[in-house]
Amino acid sequence: MQEMPTRSDGVRRSGRGTTAEPGLGVLWIFPAFGPLTPIDHKVTVGRSVECDYVLRECGLLTSRRHAELEPDGTRLRVRDLGTRNGTYVNGKAIQTAQLSSGDVIRLGDWLGIVRPVDHAMRDAAAFTELAAGVWGSDKLARVVSSLREVAMSPLPVVIEGATGTGKEGLARAVHTSSGRKGPFQAINCATITGSLSDAMLFGHTQGAFTGARQASQGHLLAANRGTLLLDEFLETPPDVQAKLLRTIQFGELVPVGATKPLSLDVRIIVATQTPLDRAWSGGELRADLFARLSGVRVSVPSLRERREDVPALFKHFLDAAGCTRIMTAQLAEALCLYSWPLNVRQLELLAKRVSLQSESGEIQLKDVQHALLNVEPATADDPQVDGEDEEKLAALARALSEVGGHFTRACELVGLSRFQGSRLKRKYPGRFPP
């Protein structure tokens, strides 16, 4: 393990007196994670003990006196000190540049990210396993901490975040911390469709419908005394939403084909890519169900929002795959600057792909460049629209114009339910005003 960047002797060498509290600093993230270095006046950075901040035990790519950092209004300024290997900001070589929060800076072998100085986390900025299978640093740690605070309560939990951000892992962490004796169950609500949707979730009696040769308890009863994760919750049909409301409100359910309710003790966790308040205002979610689910809501940051975690997370996935190759600083920089449209899931798959390569030694940027440039973008405005959907979209656009943008009323005018209209909205977001 390489040492963290430190002051060479614990004091500043500039000879200046006490200065105002710093606004920005550099969080070092590669080849080691941390600490957050506050920059409150002009300092030199390099591998020499003569520098104000010493990047210890780095390779020869980092010069003895590599760069100079100083406050510049609300930002920082970096100046390369004539190094052979250069100073890079967001992947571009510079002689001098201004730095804002979120910028990535590379000084030879060391990589850092400009961050606001948060004194509460200055000494706590670490990449670690925050819960079973959940790895990250302070931004994700805040989410985990919020969930732990309510894990023992019966309140419903809503976990909002883009695809691949690890919502199911966080839901499992809530269940583990809850002390509930029953199992953890997860269901993708996109599969709760058609005539058997009720039976899948609420169960059914023998002979309740054609093909029901034996009774089934359904997902809710299977999670009794435990936790049920409803993933992609907004795909749930409206009639199922209505029955689920009663289950949450009264702690009971009626299986398909039955007449008497059964008692139920289950913790509901909802995972969704669309914030529930937006879904409610857009007509995708019943108002009464929205109110019942709004016990605890957390938002999981996307990978590009916590890019400081990327190199350490990639190394964790390499280690888990049994890969002993090491990254170069250029590779770590490229991974930080990539947008990761599919988030942690995409990073893990890339690490597994690299681990299958037969080469030994360092992992170079060229080893992953093709994968980074040829991933299907999750941020594309729209998929290809088929003919039937095109007619509905055109009619809905005209109706929205007629009713002043009121989505539910527009759906009614064109003969669509709120649920059908909302599915079109999710499928073709670029066709609707923000």
C-alpha cells in the first residue's frame, strides 16, 4: 500500500500566519485513497520532502517538485513546475489552469479530485465496505447512514437512483440491519403484468383460475416477517397499486380466489429510477399510495456523481475476480472521466472482462479504451419509435398542447390511462417537455 500524501514535517513551509478556512481541497484517490488536502494558501506538491505536500513513494512519473496549488477566488489555480511528465486537468496537459469542484487532476502517478473542504469528513474520507457488498466513500456513506437510522423501524423505504447504482444492495443492507426474522425477497415489478399480476404478488387459492392446480402464497406472503423489495416499482399496474395500498395500510391481503384476509407483517422497500414525487405529479402513481410510501426516501448518487470512488471500486472488482494486474494512473484518470451511463454494474462488467485477459503486468488505457467507447449509451434521447407508439405520441402531444400541459387530462382525451401514458413518457423521454 502506498502512503498517503502528507506534509513533509507536519507544518507549512511558507512561513505565513493563520489563514481563513479553506474552501476547496484535493481528495487524493489514486494510487491510494485519501486524505482530503485543504488548499488555503499557495503550496507546492511533489515527491520531495521539500514540498508542502509530499506524494510519498510514488513512481518517477511524479517529479520532485511537480506543481503549485493556490486559492484563486472561489476556485483553485494549479501551475506545472516544468515537469517532464506534465500536469493534467480533466485529461488535458496544462501549464496553468483554474480548478473547480469536481475537476480531476493528475500529477504523474497521483490522481486527485477537487472537493469542497468538509471538516466533518476531512479525516473520514475513506473508501470502504459500508455494508455487506456495498463499497464507497463519504457520498454513499451518507445514504447508508440514513438507511441504518430507520432500519429498525416499520416505515416503508423508497430508494431512488439510476439503473446500476446498487439499489438492491442497499435494500439488502436495510434488511440485514432491521433484525427482521423473515427472508429478504426481491421482485422486478416489470414482470407483474397481465391477468396473473395479482396472483404473482398476492398469491392465489387452488382452482382460483384456469391452470391454478395448487395454491401459491405469492411474493408478499413469501416475505412475511421479512422484507420485500419492489424493484422498478413504477411498472406496477394501477389495479395492483390499489391492492398494495390496502396491504400497506392494514397489514393484510386477500389472495386471488379467497374471501378472507390474511395477516401480513412485511417491510416494503421500493426501488425506482424516477423520483416518486415526479411520478405522482405525472399521474404514474396514486396519490394515496405516494403518501403511504413516503416514509423514508433516499437518492443513490450515480457513479459519475461519486467519481472519486471509481479507481478504488474498479480495483475491488478486479480483486474479486482474482486479477492481480495493476492500473496505471492514466487508466485511473480515464475511468474517472468516463460518464458510466450504466453505473456500477457497467464498471463491474468491465473489470470482469479485463480479468479474463491473459496479459500480465499493468492494465493500460488501451486495454479498456474500446469498451469505454462502444457501450450503448443510456443517455440517448429516444429509442426507435414503432408505428403504433408514434400515433399515440403524436395524439398525446396535440392533447398536451390543448390542455396546457396537464398530463392526466391529455391522456384522457386520447383514450389512454395514466399508466399507459406514463409508460410512453418513460420509454420516449425526449418527446415530452421537461
